[in-house]
Amino acid sequence: MTPDVLLFLTLGVLVISFLYSSVGHAGASGYIAVMALFSLAPAVIKPTALMLNILVASLASYQFWRAGHFSWRLFWPFGVVAIPMAFLGGYLNLPTQLFKILVGLVLLASAARFLIRPPEESEPQPPSKPVSLATGAGLGLLAGLTGTGGGIFLTPLVIFMHWAKTKTASAISAVFILGNSIAGLAGNISATKEIPALALPLAVAVLIGGSVGSYLGSWRFPHTAIKRLLAIVLSIAGFKLILT
């Protein structure tokens, strides 16, 4: 890879990490899209995206937790079943193109909803434990099937269902993504026994973008701004699923 190509790739990854981390996401779908545009091999794309996901999700988890937005009580029923289901989703070898198109359309519809009229903040009503467990299982499976951390599905669902306020939804999504991404990378490394060299310069970029984005999202941006940014993130992910 030539230096100028590496520079543009790094800048693209930096911008994605900023956008996604500001809403509590890590950016796997965005990183995959950027690396695919530069025609990188799938064997390089998957572990690199997972590594970057872990870095940004760690930053976002810390910033949103430090700002007091994380709720363990709300998070654990989603997370406890999501990781094994994400592993199962990644293990399954299904013809997923139609599935990805349908999910992509759902994400685009969610993005349009946030852009046209973001849901009003109201007093949250957390779901029952059976509902949380079932939701976590389903979203973990989706995460494995689509190769993402799953937060791209969890955040809009929590906001639309009024299970939590916007920043709490972002906080639990960050930790949700972190767990799923660690499990996915562990499985990949156990199979390939290697880490792509390209991951190092891109890691520096996401540490910069993720640090700034997660700080602004957790401390500075009002909830309306976060919903607008979330619409951009959902659009990127939706188009990525439909077009790849």
C-alpha cells in the first residue's frame, strides 16, 4: 500500500471513529466500508475492524460511564446472552445477502425517523427481564450475522421503545459492542493466529477520533445533536449492508 493511499484510508477511519463514538458506537460497519473501498482482503478487513472496534468501544464505554450515563441494571440482561449468540451468528454460514438488504433498509428507515423528527425524551420505562434477555439474544445473533458489534441495532431500539434516555442508550451500547467485539476477535485470532500489520496505524487514528468523539458525545453534545449524529451513523451502516 502506497503512503498516499494509507493516508486517505487513515483519515477515513478517523472520521468514522469520531462520528460513531459520539453516539456510543465503535464503527465496525464504517471501518469495513472504508477498507472495502480500498479493496483490502476480507482476511485483513475482519480482524482489523474488530480491533478498531474494541479500541473505540473502550473509549466510549469509559467516557459515558465517567459521565454517569451507564446503567448496569439495564445493560446486563442484554449483554449476558448477546456474546454467545454473536459467536453463533458468526459461526453460521448462511446466504445472508437478502437478510443484509432487509436489515439495511430497517436502519435507513430508522435514520430517516431520527432526521425528520427525533423521538422526544420522556421518563424511561425499562423492559422486563424476559424482554431484555430475548432482545439481547436476537441482537447478538444479528451482530454475528452482519459482522458488527450490535450497537447499531441496540441504540435506536432502546430510544424508540423509551427504555432509556439517549445518553444511557449510548452508554449501554458501547459496553454491548465491546463485549461482542472481544469475543469476535478472540475467535478470529484463534483461527488465523495472526494480526494484520495494517491495524497499527489505523489504531492511532481511531484513538484520536474515538477520544474526541466519545468525550463530546458524553459531556458536550445535547441529546438532540446525538440523535442527528445517530441518523448519520445509521445511514452509513444501512448503505454498507445493502451495497456489500
